[in-house]
Amino acid sequence: MAQTRLHLTANKVEADRIFAALDTAFEDDGLPIAVLELDEEKDIHEVSLYADGDVDPVEARVRDILTGLGLPKPVEREVLPDVDWVSRSLEGLKPVRAGRFFVHGSHDRAKRHSGDLGIEIEAGLAFGTGHHGTTAGCLEVLEQVQPQLNKQVKRLEEIISDLLDISKIEAGKLDFSFSRIGLCALVKKSLDAMNHADHEIEFETPATEIAVNVDVQKMTQVFVNLLSNAIKYSSPGTKITLTAGQFGSEARFTITDQGIGILPEDIERIFSQFYRVNESKDNAQGIGLGLYISRQIVDGHLGRIWAESEHGKGSTFYVSFPVERS
């Protein structure tokens, strides 16, 4: 089924008002809505809404909403048929500055207010909505671009997942489901989820497995985030060392890299929302939420997460939590 993108341009204040109105009007429909900053200096933003099937009623509602806001702006319609989504995505794979990025889902809403996403959002949304059908004429192009598209869409999905986690944290709805698993098995599960072929991974395991009571999915998310950061902020070929052990009643996991390190004034701020160190590697991507979410998850396990670093020589991150839950 073809998808249609309804879009219009506005300044920042207008885009805020339009997004809020559309967000309320289409809350029960689950239609994706995005706001993309096109030109910061000229204050030009694009508001897009994606709909499947008969879009006439949707467009009529959008126009009514604009009229009600006193902003009778022209609404453009773009059909995204299956046969064209590959070429559209190719055109969109260029870095852009996204000053605002909103995602609207049928169950959760999240907002991200600043940062450089480094991807063209509409391309990711068009690809990610299930338009995988193609014709023979597109197969060759698809094979060539599929890895890059998959990488970009995966990153967009991770961003959206982080934003939804933030929404749940702020609403006090970050739920946990605890079960028993071996600490080493948990670390290996995290390693299996990552592509670490460019780095030397050394995992120092205890003599015997340590059974812990954790939310496996969420604690894996913490370990994957830390491992991902170690990979992003250290050069290929360098060593990343992982340890797992028990200290009294606490289980402890550490990860040490040989990367760029962290300045003393940044060491605690890295666990804040949307905070990124200024001396990040050029190819290091992220929006500054992973460590904040990781701290919330570890807090939910009655544990602690902290970092030690020597600037220019690497960092060590620690995760410690009770082996047993009282």
C-alpha cells in the first residue's frame, strides 16, 4: 500500500503550534508526525504527517486544523509508492541539522529538542514503515544500498527507542521484570548483540558463574550502551576489557577502553540528558541519552553506575548492583 506524506513549511513558533495541534488531533490514529529544521538562519521548519490509504479525510482535517490556528498554509501532498521508496531514501541519505525532532506513536509520545541526528528523517520513516516491496528494476539498486539503509534505519529506531524510554522515565512508567541469569551469560548476550570486529575484546570471567536477579532486557541494554560507547570513542584495533565479578553482596561489571577519555569536568555530566562531550570523535554518533537511561535502569536495580577516566588515555565504566533483591 502506498504511503502519502502531507507536509508544509513554517517558522519555529508556528511549527510548534502546528505539531501540538496535530499531535492532539491524531493521537488515536497513531500517524507518524515529524518536524525537521530545514534552515536555522532563515527559521524554516517542515512539518510532515504520514498516512496510508485514503488520505483525503486526513488532509481535510489538517487543513481545518490550520484554519483553526489562523495559519492557512498550503499543504503539499507526496505519494510514496513502493516502487519509489528506494530512490527517495537514496536522495535523503545526507547529513542534516535537526534542531527539533518529534515522533508520534499510537501508544507513546516523545520529544527531542536539540542535536545533530546526521540522517534525513523522512527517508528513515518512509523506509521504516514497512515499504519493502519492490520491482525487478529496483532489485539491483536495493542490493547496493540495503546495508547503508539498514544502518540508518537501525540508528533511527534506536533514537526513537531512547526517546520513548525517556517518556516512560518522566512519566514514572519504566517497569521492570526480574529473572535469574548468570552475570557472564548476561555480558556475553550483550557482546553477541554488538559488532565489535574492529576491536580486540578481552573478557575476564570469574572462576564460577554468578547468578543475579535482574531485568535481563534492560540490563542488557545498559551493557550494550557501554560497549557501544567504548567502540565509538576508541580507535579500531585497540583493546576493550570487560570484567565481571562479585564483591560481597554486589555484582560488578566493568568495561575499559583505550579511547579519547573524559575530562574531569565532564565525568558526572555525561549521565545527564542530552549531554555529549565536546571532544567526541568525528564519527561518534548519538544524542546524549544512553548513559542517562542506563543510570535510570541501574537505579531501578538499586545499583550504581559511575566512570573513571584519564583524558586522552581511556575510560572505565562500572556497574554495581545487589546479587539478590530484598
